Amino acid sequence: MNFRELRVYQKAYANSLEIHKVSMEFPKYEQYELGSQMRRASKSVAMNVAEGYGKGYSKAEFKRFLMMALGSNDEVRVQLDYCRDLGYITSEQHSHYEAECVAVGKMLTTMLKKWQ
């Protein structure tokens, strides 16, 4: 199995694509500030899963990558709050992306428990 077959990777990747697209609709100045931060953080979730799983690290190392992915996922959640409160996304969009982040977070937490 490779990292692309992991459901958590697939979900995190899909979420980061959606976040990337919506962030490009922000006002110009926010595309380079908050938008850029969101794009990097959301992509970091999938990238950390891929890197940790793909290199055949020890359990402890893989768990470290999963923890970084979880931290990036939570960072995106805070950024989504800012986007909603600043009027860059609707409450409905916020609810959708938040639910996706929560789902990814649960998957990462489950994976962490399995790798103990």
C-alpha cells in the first residue's frame, strides 16, 4: 500500500484542493497573507501523511508526522474562523470546510492510536 491509498490522505488532499480554490477568491491582499497561510497549512496535512508513510520511518517517526499533520489541520480550522469572521467565506462554506477538517482530524487521531 502506498500513501495515496490511505483514506486520510485522500480526504486531506481533497480538502486542501477546495481550500486552495476558495482562497484564490479572497481580496488580492489576502491572497498573499491569510490565503497563502491557508494554502500552505492545508497542503501540509496531506504532505505530512505522505512523507511519514512513504519513507518507511519507524512507528515513532511516523507518529511525529501524524502529529504535525494534526497540528496543521487545527491551524486550518483557526484560519477558517478568520475567513468567516472577515467575510471571505460564508457560514455555509465555513461549516463545510470545518466538517471536513474535523473528519480528517478524527482519522488522524484514529491512525495515531493504531500506531501505538
